[in-house]
Amino acid sequence: MGELEGESLRDAIVGSEGRVVLAEVIAKAPPLLTGTSNAELVAAFGADLICLNMIDPTAAGPLVEGLEQVSPTPGSFSDLARLLGRPVGLNLEPDLESVPAVYRTSTSIVSAASARGAAFVIVTANPGRGAAIDDLAESVELVRKSAPRILCLAGKMHQAGAEEPLDKRTVGRLVDAGAHGVLIPLPGTVPGIDEATAHAMAAACHAAGVLAMGTIGTSQEGAEIETIRSLALAAKRAGMDVHHIGDAGYTGVAVPENVYAYSLALRGRRHTWNRMARGTRASWRGS
């Protein structure tokens, strides 16, 4: 699975029938466990896709802290994907002055991510950046033009209800820009997003032939397990294809038990344990 990207990754997600878990990791955050990167940790607890946040794709060296003891050290997104047996991508933000240059969807940054084998890009906006949906749409257009092989997902997951209403029109704007999928905050994660709104946005995604990605981006990845289970089932009812868990359970990574709890609620023990146990088997066969 680690080698999937672009349209082949999209097709695999569609075929999973709403069972794909994506875990976000801050690339330079210290690992929870000495000698094991946070990317490896969330993969071991059931994540299918790994998204690196706050990463400079032009910088040399390991992509994630904690990989120093791996030999040879993965030096690209594709290398890390082979190590984990999972596709690896990154977050980028609109090309605004409020965003550090290395995190923007500029042509140089997107091209560097593509050259180093990123399987997908999530175009989103962190709190306080002042990014509007039109900014995200322009960034999607740039990603699709600069890196047509990469799967591109886009939308807001922070303070969405308070800053700018999210609804079916949001989906349409991002789909028209070329997004392969749209981010939808899960009901109960941001003000103003209830189950009816999330379901309507997911239905609009599917009507347009794109993916719906439910997001937990408001530190509830660090909540108690009962909350995680309720969010997972709400996402399932709303029709999400991809289930995102943010990076702020601890500094830089979700609580690993919550990745597992979400996966169990979403797809049961059989699928969860298979994902956990198989690890890098596909990479081993290809070596």
C-alpha cells in the first residue's frame, strides 16, 4: 500500500468503503518513545495514511524526528512510505504572508514535495492565518498544476463555524478548483458543524465524484476514548471516506490509544488488527 499515490490512492480509498484512517504528525516534534518516530507509532496503532505537518519538503535529512536509528535513514516521502508500508503526504497552507514560506503552496514547495515522493497534499489553514475558502481554492489549482500526480485534499478543520460558514457551497468551490477530496470537520469538533451539515457536505462530495474526509483537528485527538468512539460513529453516519486524526493529543501526535480506539469503532478488530500486524509486508515483498 505504501507505493499508492494520486488516482490509484483515491481508488483504493473508495474501495475501502469508509475504513481509511489518516493520522497527522508534526514532523519535528520529539518522539514519544526514544528510538521510534511518531509516524511509526501511529502506523503501529492502526493508521493507514500518514500526514506530516509543519515540514519543509526542501530540507535535507530525516523527514521525522526519531528516525535516526533506522539504517539507511529514510530521506524522502517515498522512503518513509516504504518503511511504514503506508502512503505518506503533507499539509500545506495557502500562499499568504501570515504563513511561513516553507509551509505554503508555492510552486517551489509543491514541486519539492512531489520530487521527494509525497503521495498526497492536504491544503488547509491553521488558526490565525486569515485564510478564506477562495485562498484554499487557489492553492488547490496550483497543486494540481504543479504536481498533477499527487492526490489533493482541501478544506478547513479549525474554527470553521466561527470564521467562515462551511456548507455544500464550500464543497463546490474546492471541487471546481480540482480537489480530489474535501475536508469536513466532524460534528462536535468546531462550532456550527452538526451532523446534518456534515452529511450534506459529504453527500455533495460524493455527488461530485470526490472524497469526503472527516477531520478531528481541535485537540480532541487527546480526549477520552468515549469521545473518540462517538466521533468515529458520527463520521461513519455522515458518510466519510477518510478519517483524519490530528496531531495535538500530545505535542505533535494524537494519543496512540485514540488512533486504535477510532479504528476499532470504525472497522472492528479484524480490519484494525490486520492493519497493525501487516506493517511493511508490502515493502518487504518489493525489496
